[in-house]
Amino acid sequence: MQLLMYILRRLFMSAFVLLGVAFLVFVASRIVPSDPATLFAGPRPTADQIAAARELLKLDQSLWVQFTDFITSMAVGDFGISYRTRQLIWNDLASFLPATLELALFATGLALVIGIPLGVFAADWKHSWFDTSTGIGSIAAVAMPSFFLAMLLQWVFAQWLDVLPLSGRISRDISLFDPVETITGFLLIDSLLTGRFDAFWDAIKHLILPALTLAAYPTGIAMRLTRSLMIEILERKHVVAARALGLSHRRILFGHALPNAVGPALTIIGLSFAFSLTGAVLVEIIYAWPGLGRYISEAILSKDFPVIAASALVVTICYVFMNLVIDVAQAFIDPRVTVS
């Protein structure tokens, strides 16, 4: 019952977050020094064309009517038409968003499976060569700019060793001559659903370098946080008592200490998911990844406000959903979370 109430509270708070972001996006689109009607009307529009565009976009209505229409349209998934492509924004998002989500989820998964175990072993072997090496590695992962890390990984694995592709989401031969049937938009899932294991492994190879680039920062943070928390927990009285009772070191480490330390690390991973979504812009450009990052950057340069607003809301929804999943996972691991 406590867990259910906790989830309902988090859902209620998430709804307020989405409403707040929608309000900020609406205000930002109205205070930017440019006329959406002029942009929508196209190059060198006449006064009649601008007036018709203003009426079509309902810019002649009051701000309250515009905001109400904006909220109701966004709530039902009607994001409008892009000023730049003249296509439905929902169709564009359905094409670009799965690629970014696939990259961000893969990077977040790497941060989980690499950062937390390394932090646990670094705490267990405190002040050893392994602890020192992981400490240096985590600092480098956090401090290194993503564009420099991306170019370094490309040079080492794509050009020098020639074991991974340089850029793209899938090989050109597959995309041109034998493309994977689109079902969900997620290339890895679609290739498995259609039995295209050749395309699956090819997509995995294309995904490794950009995912490693995005995963570097959250991995370093999760590693250092897990290490510091594990060192503190391993010195608590209940752990000392467990040792005195003769429990095995492995059971103490993974059964008693890790569940208390993994909660804050999961929170950091959840926050890093938003970093992966928004930070993917530069990484997608370097790796020629056909995702949301390039779509948003082109919309910003062309002042395509409906695309910017829709993208901001979609990214917020993904971020809020991921945080909800992380919070529920924390509640399962540590039931005290639901009480606090």
C-alpha cells in the first residue's frame, strides 16, 4: 500500500513538472524577438500571407486562448507542422526519437553495468592499484569533453584498429539494398523481430562508440559515488556485526552493503539519462547519428518554434518517465524510500 501511494505521489508531481515545462516553453516561444507568422509564411511573404498565417496559427487570439490551445494540442499528441520541413512534427519525432532513445538507453545501461560494479570493487580494494586506476579513470571520464572523447574513440577503434564503424546507425549496404522493416523504430528491436540477425549485430557495432561516448560521464560519476558510499557503509556497526557473526565477505558486500549504496547511484544514473538525451546533440553530429539531436539543432538554427516546443516536451516526458522508473526501483531495493 505504501508503495502504491508513493507511485501515485510521484505521478502527481510528474504531472506538475510537465505542466510547468509546457508553460515555460510557451512563454519562451512568445518572448523570442521574432514573428512565428512571418516564419511560417515562408521567404519574402506579403502582408496578406502573414495575416493568413497569423489567423491559421491563432496568433490573433488572446494569450490565454493560445496557451489553452497549446496545452490541449500537446496533450493529444498534436504537435502541429514544422515551419522548416512543412511536415507533421509527430511524424518527424516518430522517425528521429527512437534512434536517440536507443542510444541514450544503451549508454545508461553501460553506465549501470560498468560504473556501479567498478565502484563496489574499488571500495572493497581501497587504496590498492585497482582503486587508484579506477579513480584516475573516473576523473578522466568526467572531465573529458564528449567531442574530444568521440574523436579519440573514432581514431583508435575505427581508423587505427579498424574494428568498429566510424559513423552512422547501420551499414550503407543494409540501409540501401536490404533495409530492416520498421516496426517500432528501434533498430535493434526491429532487427530481432524480423529475424535480421546480421542487421542486429551490425547495428550493435555502430552503437558501441557513440554509446561509450555518452556513457563516460555518468559512468565516472556512478563509480565515484558508489565507492564513497560503499566505504562509508562497510564501516557501519551492522556490517561489523555481520562480520562478527561469521557471514561471508561476498554476502556482506553484495547482500548488506550494496543495497544501501545503489539507491543514490541509481538516482545519478536517472539524472544522467537526461544528460544523454540533451547531450546527444553534439555526439549525434560527430557520429552522423540520425537522431533527435540533429533534428533539434536544425530547428534552433531555423527558429522552428513548434519543433523546439514539441522536442522539449517529449524529452521532458522521457526524463520524467525514467525518473519514475528509477524511483520505483529504489523503493523495491530500499522500502524506507516509500516512507520518507
